[in-house]
Amino acid sequence: MFKKQNKQLSFLELYEHVKNVALNNPHTLLGFFSNFIDLNQFIPTSFFKTYYKYFGRQRDFSLQSMLCAFFVQKILKLPTLTQLRAILLNSYELRTFCNFNKIPSISTFSRFRKIFCLDIEKLFYNIANYAHNIALRINPDLASTIIFDTTALEPKVKENNPKFIQAQLKKTKSQNPDLQSHLVYSLTYSNLPQTASASPYITRMFANGHFCYGYKFSILTNGFGIPLVISPAFTFLQADTSDPNCAKAISDSKALIPALISLNKNFQNSFSTFIADSALDSYAIYSTLINNFKFSKAIIPINPRGSKSNLTSSTSDPNISISSEGVPFCNKLNKPFIREGFCNGKNRSPRIKWRCPCSQIKDGKRFCNCPHPCTSSKSGRMFYTYPDSDLRNFPGIDRNSKEFEQLYKSRVTIEQTIFQLKFFLGYDTLFSYDHTSLFSDLLLSAICMLLIFILSYFILTSHKNITYKKLQKLKKLIA
């Protein structure tokens, strides 16, 4: 991975390496966790009380042992509890790691996820707070950035079988032989049942790039990609529309607010930058983000669906109009105005100053050589826009700037996080229909990711000037 074996590793390089090891060679990390991570410091007192109240004094398994067992399941990507129990039965090392004298039954593991779901969520937020404080010490800019996305987990129900969709398409075509092909698909989508027959929480949606029935979750991460909020969104039914993209956008916007409320409730730090895809491009969302949740920048690309038209809007000056991106446009020359910057006068709202496209500066003086001047001023026409009055076009940052482009590129971080969450979950073989157990499973996968982040920090702080070569030796010593 590293060309120079003796190069000192930064935290981000070390974290990327540890993540790759967790994905490709996870068993080598268990020794690190035994030496660097104390799970007891993260478990809420209420979790201990609830657990021991349920099992009483005659309990065979400690809370720490049960949590370690689920950590083993996630780090080894074991999709079923049957596989987890089989590996624990046949591995003395893993039983020692979990501190098991005897192995819990499959039903014990299954009940644990369902009964203690709320406590697992509290544990998740405890560890997320600890990891986020580490992120603030390392890079405050990345830590104060919030990235939002939704994802769906698709259980094996009959509605997700390709034969089910094909049968519906065939039926629609036979009933409407004169319909065009794209209208056939649209009509079929609108006629599909909103929920699966197996569970009312498994809803119809357009997610992961295709039609499916699944459990939907909203996820918030910081700039490092560590999950800070995981919120169930399967209580929000898809909008009754024949356009799947529109339905997804409406559902995403409904899922955003509960996730942000959870963020404010569980994290005391202020966040400055919000990043999401164009599904959230609406005037109401920008106002909510900037005015209610106090984000200073909202990095959301313009979605044509949210614009009434691609035409420019008029202003009080008939010679000037505003483009769909919020840039003043000269109607005489058919050219955009040139941005000068922000003006912050005393007792005045922040303004953005724009100058005529023909205005130039020469020898320290401004002059305008416009062939059709609309003002008697030698410096040319100046125009001001007010960001506060149009947060969609002025979301705290210039949409046409390189900073906006670079910040939006970092949205790929949450895509990587979602992939890793599903990878730890054993996403390809998702058999559970119970929404509570599935939510607990996703939280445990996120806890696994957070512990990997914390582990990377502990390795870096306990071994100064660590290099890739030293890390390899350390792995051999601990193993």
C-alpha cells in the first residue's frame, strides 16, 4: 500500500490502512482491540441496569461478553447468528476474546438485539461522541462537516424477486397494449403495493439505483466518514407518485429533519457545513438548514426538478435578470455580471456586489467600455444581490466557486461509509424481517466502524512516529 516503508504515517493514512485491514484481513485486528480498547468505558450505566434487571442474578453471560460476540460477528462479516455460534464453538481464541465459558444459544443472541435495541442506540451515541471529539482534535474542519444520505436494506421478500416485477410488467402491457414503453414502467410502478406482504415496514422505494422493497435509514457522518446518526426512515411511506425520482426526493426530505434533531440532541458541538445530493434541493430545506439548524454553508447541487423553468427571473431593472444559479445577467449583451465579493455595511444585510461584464480596471481606475451603457457612471453598472432573501441560490457559499466543487466532492465519503456498514452487516444475505433487530444490527455495524476509528487514534498516540514497517512489526507482536 505504501511505497516508502519508513515514511511516517499521518492519522488519515493510518485510518485508511486499518479500515482496509478490517475489510480484507479482519482477524489480525482482534489483538489490537484486546490491547487498546476497553468497551466498559463506553457502556451507559442504564444499559447495565436494564440488562441485569432482565436476566437477574443467575446470568450466564456478561453484557461485555455479548457485545464482544456481536463485534466478532461484524468484524468477521458473519451474516447469520448460526455462523457466529458455530465459529465461537470451534475457536478457543474467540471464546477467550469474548470471555465466554459457554456459548449462548441462537435465540439468546436474537432476543438480545430485539430487547435491548434502545440501549444499543445509547451505546452507539456514546461511542460516536467519543470518536467525534477525537476528530475535532485532529481536524476541526472535517469534524464540523455533516454529510447526509439515505440507504435501503433489502430483505429477501417475494416483492424483491425479479419475477414479481416482470409479472407486473407483463400484466400492465397486456392490459394496455397501446402504451409506450416508458409509460408502461411508470404505470407499473404506481400500481405496485406500497408495502411488502411480510411486513408493513418494508416499503416500496427507488433506492440504491433500482426499484426495491426495503427498510430505509437516514445516515449522517462527519467529514471523516464516521457515522454520527443512524435514524430509521421506514415509517415515512413513499409519496403516491408515478415518478420514482420524485418519490425518493420527497422521502429523503422527510427523513432529514428527524436525523438533524437526533444530531442536535446527542452532540453539543456546532456544525458549520452541510453536504447532500440534489434530492434535497428545495427552498424549505435551505431555510431549515441555515435558519433553524445554524449551518453556515449548505452544499447541495441545483436540481432542475426544483426549478420552475430554466429561464432567468426578472428584476426591478429591465436590463438585468437573474439566472437559475443566482447570477445577474445583462440582457443587452447576453453576458453574466462579474462577481466582486461581499459587502458588509453597518446595520445592513450582507450583499454580494456584481459589476458590468464590460467593466475593467486600468492603472488603478475602473472604467466601462460597454457599447450600450445603462448608467452614466464611468465605472459601469453595479448590481447587488441579497443572499438572505434567496438561500437556494446563495446557500452561504458561491455555487460557482472551486470551494463549492471541492466540498461537494467529499460527499463520496458517506457512500464509502454506507458500503462498509453493509459489508459488516453481511448485506448480500439479509434474512431478517424484524425491523427492530435489523436496526440493532445496523447500529452494531456502525459501532464496529467507530471502534476502528478510535483504535487508529490509540495506535497513533501510543506509538510516536509510527511507520508502515513499525505497524507490521506491531501486528506480529500482538498477534
